[in-house]
Amino acid sequence: MDIVMTGRHVEITPALKRYIRQRAQKIEKYAPKVGQVFFTLKTEKYRSRAEVVAHVDGRILQVEEETDEMLASIDKALTRLESRLKRYKDRRARPPKEEAKTIRRPARRAPAIATLVPVSKIQIRTRQTIARMTLVEAEERIETQTEGFLFFVEQANRRLHLLYRRQDGALGLIEAEPEDGEV
């Protein structure tokens, strides 16, 4: 374990170095693969701040504590780091949870209505047969089905329509119309 100490507005004396090294040795009992531990000690007015950054198994753990005395800040920061390392060690030692059993419904197969161009953002594709019906029949059918939408061709004008259920429970209707105005 490498220990790197930096002082900002603080002189790191040999006694302070010894104290930090002794106190930091306890970290190794929780995580034997500690790479480097960086201590940054700062003093601003009457506050002393200790920041500790540890590289453990490819992860970075960082804690920071501030008190009136530097040794107390170092102790508090290392105590917090030790508790985080304990939790990390306990989580790694625990066996993984069993996967929740889910019920999967078989997907409905319907004849293809058009060839879909593969697009990377589309995650779910559904197919639906398009029937000819009146608007009243479409409203009755959407009330009985579980899906929130229904494509149909209206008998009167032979145009494609999308009937959908809105979040407030009301129904919405989108009438498809060709760009050039021809059917």
C-alpha cells in the first residue's frame, strides 16, 4: 500500500507522517488489495480538513472530514473509510441473490403489414392486423382489448386511422392522410 500525503497550508511533520501510517495500516485488514491511499490535509482559519482517497480493487473510495483539530479530522476520515470498506467487503462476500421468477406471455403473431427498416433505437416491435370498420366499431373494440391503441381502415373513406387511449382515459384519434392528397 502506497501512502501519499499532501499538505495545504499545513506542514506535514515526521510525527504526523508516523501517525497517518500507523492509522492507515488498519485499512489493509478490510481490503488487502489497496493500491494507493492519498491524504490531503488542509487548514483554513480554525478548521482542519482531512480528505482520504483510496484505490481498492479498481474502485475509488473518497471520504472527507472537517473538525477543529487535524488529528481528529484524520481519525474521523479513516473511521468512515474503514466502515465503507467493511460494507464493500461484506457485499463481495455475500452470495448473489436469486433472480426473480417472471411470467412471460407468448408474443402474438400477426401477418406483417409492411417491411420494417431496422433502427437501432427501436427496442420493441409489435404487429397488428388492420381491419376495415366504422369509428363506432373501433371504439367498441378498443374497450375490449388490453392494448392502448388500434389501427383500422375506416369503411367510409378507406383511410388509415389510429385510435388510442390517452392517460386520462379518454380516446384520441389520428387520421392518416397522404402528403399529396391522393388516396
